Amino acid sequence: MAKQKLVLIGNGMAGIRAIEEVLKLSPEKFEITVFGSEPYPNYNRIELSKVLQGDTKIDDITLNSWQWYEENDILLYPGETVTVIDKDRQRIYTDKDRQVDFDKLIIATGSVPFMLPLPGADKDGVTAFRDIKDCENMMDCANQYKKAVVIGGGLLGLEAARGLLNLGMKVDVVHIADYLMERQLDKTAGKMLQSELEEQGMNFLLEKQSAEITGQDRVEGLKFKDGEEIEADLVVMAVGIRPNISLAKESGIPVNRGIIVNDYLETQVPNIFAVGECAEHREMVYGLVAPLYQQGKEMALKICELEGEGYEGSVLSTQLKVSGVDVFSTGKINEDEGTKSIKVFDDWKGIYKKVLIDDGKITGAVLFGDTKDGNRLLSLINKEAPIEEYTDTDGADAAGTNLVAEMPDEEIICGCNGVTKGTIVESINSQGLSTVEQVKGCTNASRSCGGCKSLVSELLEHTLGDEFDQNHKESICACTTLSKEEVVEEIKAKGLTHTKEVMNVLGWESEEGCSKCKPALNYYLGMLNPKEYQDEKQSRFVNERLHANIQKDGTYSVVPRMYGGVTNSNDLRKIADVADKYEVKLIKVTGGQRLDLLGVQKEDLPQIWSELDMPSGSAYAKGLRTVKTCVGADFCRFGTQDSIGLGVRLEKKFEGLNTPHKVKMSVSACPRNCAEGSVKDIGVVGLDGEFEIYVGGNGGTHMRKAELLSKVKTEEEVIDTSAAFLQYYREDANYLERTSAWVERVGLDQIKSVLSDKKTFIDLNHRMNEALSVLKDPWKEALEDQNILKDLYQNVKVPSGSH
Ligand SMILES: Cc1cc2nc3c(=O)[nH]c(=O)nc-3n(C[C@H](O)[C@H](O)[C@H](O)COP(=O)(O)OP(=O)(O)OC[C@H]3O[C@@H](n4cnc5c(N)ncnc54)[C@H](O)[C@@H]3O)c2cc1C
Ligand SMILES: NC(=O)c1ccc[n+]([C@@H]2O[C@H](COP(=O)([O-])OP(=O)(O)OC[C@H]3O[C@@H](n4cnc5c(N)ncnc54)[C@H](O)[C@@H]3O)[C@@H](O)[C@H]2O)c1
Ligand code: SF4
Ligand code: FES
């Protein structure tokens, strides 16, 4: 059957996404032709803000490469504008005298920036901020001139202002209302935003009406209606957008503010559709990608003649893309009669949260300073959830637990692309995905504003556990191009002392970092400077923050330490009592020879630790887990050494040590190796009068047999050699690299050669002892600190005797 001719006018974000949807549904049905006024393939307009802010480059914001058009047999006419639509003949004409017939036509001409019709607005140095050309124009200007004025304190104006500041310009933002982003925020949040941005160096002129742009050929200043005048070498107008409807209107397609469409994005002319910012649906025009992508989905079904529910409108949510500022709003932003609200205001920490409730249902939210709840609130508004659904779980993230672990599957992770947690987890598991880029390619999550990248990354980590991102070792993470070695060198050379400082000084792409670099930097800083460094608990993975492993059902596990796998009746009695009292669901003997109490409620953790009064077994830690031992010479007839005694000594020495990844050890008293030293990070095997030390073994997914590092005569030598090996591993390996991968990467010969140098051996031992000297038992530490108890284990029953 001959293919139908599908023509798209507008090679932008909404139009091309709709074409992607069509290709997914009916790849063979259409012969597709695309016209775009801009001379590029479809690019991520959203990221122009990041280009201006210096966080990415124009070359890196392409969404669909030239090759993509070719591979999908799409005929693209870049730099060509459609000038006429003959709706009766079903034909379009272009500014290059081309004419093309269509069976179906999509109009996706986007918006045009609104330019204030001020006298002087045509002078050089006056620009909008809408496309690559505007962005390049501003960047060129910043090379030559010093003073910029941005008119409009909305999302676009503030993102532009931040970019111009980054480019070294002095920036005034002129705003007509009495507070910033008045369309997206309430006054409290708007004022908090203003003071945060003032601290970043922006200057604001509020309630100002511009009257004239002054200068000869080029702009020199901006005059206001009240007579005041300010200097300007560059004026950026960011005062809103207007749907680009001129082509449709002149071609006789009914328009209002936008091109009028029904729930299937059909205009009032047969076979002509409109999607994106140019379309008006139920009297609404949208200026954010999330609704435009939802429209594209529904329209594609109709175009492919498939059953769909139709587009019913969208609840909007916005997030400002300025680093160091977390602000989010969704749905309704201001109370009216009958609206109730929940408000949290912490002036000290700069946090403000407001959730609006109408008839018991959440209808809107404004968040400043802590926006982690944003997507959850959006999901709850979308499903018209009762407020209790929010309040019952409110505080989960604030308490430092793993937000993604506790999210229900239907919760949206990527607002722009409407991708839920369930979809991402399913794709990770079924397609074997292991990086954010792969998740993006497969589900579209993080493909637009990128604001959800860290959540996607956390979800990967949560789903894959220890397998997460083992492969990507070149740069620490997507926030930087620096490798671990470079970062460590810079920390040493520049004397950097905390994670934010590292990110700032070393030019991280995101000021906040991500779930990959934050724990890594926290580790490197602590490793380099154990005595002075204050561990940043918030940078650690959830299990390490809480000193307990979160389980599938949201409960936790408690594993007290049992040195060398040895216990006694007193400890067993305490464990039994605690298990009864707190209705522990399961007591399990672990592979590391200790007891795991599973199914514990988070708020019971401190009380249980207190009643057990045993050290933490660090079963959650990137650090020493266990030293497994065989029964040894005292009881076994083959035993030649005191394996239990040595195992206990080793465990007592290294307990609580932070390492790049978990470390497991064992001691066997003869080569029968009952404690399985061949699959341990360090496996000690006793012989008659000596010991063999094996390293780099792994019994997990990446099975690896340990290799012989050295033979020594005494227990002291075993301990010192283990210390030197572990310290070298701590200093040289990448964060999250197991000894097995590290030994494989650097080679055993290299490790042997380093440890064979006497001075180095002593120095490594010295640095190890320094690191060990500052360690505290984390359970005890938590019990002794009310702030930790309050911050991490909200609603905890504070154990008696703790202060
Ligand atoms: C700097 C900036 C930052 C933004 N940040 C965000 C954000 O963080 N989150 C968010 O959700 N949204 C953001 N947006 C808005 C988002 O980019 C738009 O909503 C989205 O690009 C609209 O898509 P569209 O396809 O409708 O229009 P566009 O992307 O504008 O595409 C329309 C295309 O059609 C072309 N065209 C017009 N007329 C014709 C014609 N007659 N013939 C041929 N081609 C034609 C235009 O040249 C244009 O390339 C931002 C916008 C800007 C400018
Ligand atoms: N992070 C994001 O989601 C993001 C970022 C940039 C742009 N965008 C989108 O791009 C589009 C354009 O953004 P925008 O900020 O221009 O639109 P906007 O309508 O959101 O904001 C324009 C602002 O300009 C102010 N204004 C209007 N006339 C003025 C005047 N004469 N003088 C001073 N101020 C005046 C308004 O009060 C308003 O706050 C919007 O659809 C927006 O949603 C989104
Ligand atoms: S390793 Fe040797 S000494 Fe230890 S329990 Fe096994 S057989 Fe006995
Ligand atoms: S939230 Fe914007 S890309 Fe995911």
C-alpha cells in the first residue's frame, strides 16, 4: 500500500517528539517531510539556558541528529519556512519556492518571544532569548561589553540573568510585578528567591515599567516611566511568549490565542493538526514541554488511526534552572476562599513549603529550598489524591531516607517526559540498563530539562545495588570531566576541605553534584584527611546514612558485630529479647557468620541498638564487613594456627574503616581453607609456622579467585601487611571499586612492588593507623546525638539513657 504523506511544519521539540511517537506506532505508514525555519536538526531549546550558563555547549544539545532523520527516512528541509498552507488542495508552499502535498499536516510552529514595543527596541544590542542565534548573540556580546539588563523576572529572564552573570557581565533584572516569578510562585517564595539571587550577584528593579531604550545605533541605556534611567550595553527581553499562529491564521485555519484544537489535536480543518506552544486546547496554551509531549502522544494515536483517550489538559509544574536555587511549583499557587494549606517555613535553612488543599485534595504546591517532594506532589495532584496520602509519608526524604526506595511505582520521576519509577525500574531490569544515558535512550527520562538526572541515577543505584555503574570510571560522573586521580590531586594541591568546595573550585557542572560524585568526594576527602575532615552524612548512600540496610518492603535490618563469627550466651540472649520485643520478622545467620535481624521499623532502630549494646556490624558500609574464621587449631585436628584469635584481632583493628567498597576478610587455620579465603578481599591461610595472604577475591557476580600477595611468619606481619594492602587500596582505587576489580586493573605485581618498599610499607601503616584512630561506633554516635536521632530517625522513640 502506498504510504501517506505526512508533513510537519516546525522542526522543534513538540513537533519532532510527535513524529517519534508516530514512528513508534506505525513506522511504515507515512512518508514524512519536515520543514524548519532554523538551520539545525531538532535541538533541546531548554538547554539554551545551560549553554548560556556555561554548563554545556551548543554542539551537545542536539536531540535528533542529522543521521536520525536519514535513518528514519525523513526528508528534512532545514532553514526553510513554510509560507502558505492551501488547506483545500492539501498543499504547502515555502520561502524557497517549494510546494509539497500532504495527506496529513502537523503545525508545530511554537511561539514567538514577545518584544515590548518600546521606542529604540530595534537598536543593536536588544535581543530575545529563544533560539541558538539569540544565545550566540548574547555570548558574543558578553565578550565585548560589561553591563546587561534583563527585562522580565520570570523563568526565562532569571535563567538568562544567571547566564550573563556567569559570562562576567553586571546584570540588572527589571521586573514589572512586586516580586519575582509571580506567575509561578507566591510572594513568600518570590522574596526568598530574590534574596538568594541577590547573594549570587543579581540586582533587581521591581515594579518598574520600561519606557524607552536609549542610545545611537546601539543600546546605551533603559529609561523607565518614572523617569529613572539605567545603563545597558545589552537588553534581553524575557517578558513572555505568544503562540506563533500567523501562518495558520493567514491560511484560514481557525485560531484564537493559539490554533484551536480538540482533544485529538485536530484543528477545525480536516487532516490538519496542531501541537505544541502554537496550539490552544480547551482555551489553554502551554509553554512547557511536559504538556506538549502529552499532546504529541495523543495526536500520534489519532494520526495513526489508533484508539486513544484524547488529551484532557495538564497540571503544570515548573522548576527554575539556576544552580544553587531549588524552587518548584505546581498547580495552584495562591489560596482562595475555602482553600486550606500546609506551610513549613524555616528562615534559617532557607526552606519554604506550601501545599494547597481544596475539598480535602491537593491542588497545588510551592516549594523553595527543598524541592525533593515536587514530583510526588505533582503525581498526587494528577491522581486527585486526598491530602492524607501526602501527610502520611511526608518527611520521608527530609529524614534522610532513600526517597526513590520509598516511592510507589506510579510516581513520576521525570516530569517533562511523564516517566514513572515503575517504567524506569522495569526498563533497567528488562533491558539491562546501567547508566543514566541508557535510561534516557530507552525511556526518555532526563531527556529534556535534565532536572531529574539525580533521581534517575539514585533509582539505578537502588535497583542495581553494588552493580551500579561499575563500568564508568573515566570521569567521576557527568558533573565533571575530571578523573578520580585528577580530583584527588587537586584536593591535595588546593587544600580543599569539603564537597561543595571541591565542586565549586573544580568547576562542577551542577553546583549540587549528583548521587555519584557526592559520596565519592565525601570518601576521598575523608581518606585524604581523616583527622580534620567532618564526614558529610548527607552525601552518603542511604544505608550508610542510616547505619542499616533498607529492605524490599521499606523495613530495615540490624546486624550487630560478632568478631570472628564468635558469640556468647549473653549476646544471644540480648538478640533474642530484642527480636521478641520488636517483633523482628526473621533472624538469619549470614554468610559472614553473624546474625541479621530483618524486618525492623526505622523508628525502632535506635532503641534496638541501645538495648543490644553491641557494636555495629557495618553490614551496610563501604568498609570492613566481616572476618570469617574457621574453628582453627584449638578444636580442629588439621588446624595449625589460631584462626579465630587472628580473625578477631583483624576485625577489631579494621572495624569501622571506610574503604572504596565493601571489604570481606577471612582466616583459615590450614590450606583446606574452610573460611573460603579464595573469594575474600583478604584471605589468610595458616600453614605450619607461617601464613599466606591472598587478596582480590570475590564470590559475587564478578567471581574472582584471590591471588597470593605474600607469605609471612607472624600474626603481627599478617596484620601489618593487611593494613598496608588496605591503605594502598583506599588511596588508589576508585570509589565503588572492589579489591577484585582494582587488583585486576593495577595488577598484583604493581601492588607487590609498592608494598615491598620498606618505607612505603611503614608510611601506609602509619596513614592507616591515623585513619583508624578517629573512628567511632556509628550506632553509639547516633545514640549520643539528639540531632542525628531527630534528623535521621524521625518519630524515633529516644532510648532511655541517651542524651
Ligand atoms: C531558554 C529557554 C529555556 C526553557 N526552559 C524550559 C524548561 O526548563 N522546561 C520546559 O518545560 N520548557 C522550557 N522552555 C520552553 C520549551 O523550550 C518550549 O516549550 C518548547 O521548545 C516548545 O516546543 P515547540 O515545538 O512548540 O516550539 P519550538 O521548540 O519553538 O519549535 C518550533 C519550531 O518551528 C519553527 N517554525 C516556526 N514557524 C515555521 C514555519 N512557518 N516554517 C518552518 N518552521 C517554522 C521555529 O523556527 C522553531 O524551530 C524553555 C524555553 C527557552 C527558550
Ligand atoms: N525553567 C523553565 O521551566 C523555563 C525556563 C525558561 C523559559 N521557560 C518557558 O519559556 C517561556 C517564556 O518564559 P518567560 O519567563 O519569558 O515567560 P513568563 O510569562 O513566565 O514570564 C514573563 C515575566 O515577565 C514579566 N513581565 C511582563 N511584562 C514586563 C515588563 N514590561 N517589564 C518587566 N517585566 C515584565 C512578567 O511579570 C512575568 O513574570 C514560558 O513559557 C516559560 O514557561 C521555562
Ligand atoms: S581450615 Fe583447616 S583448620 Fe580450619 S576448620 Fe578447616 S580443616 Fe580445620
Ligand atoms: S524532569 Fe525534565 S527531563 Fe526529567
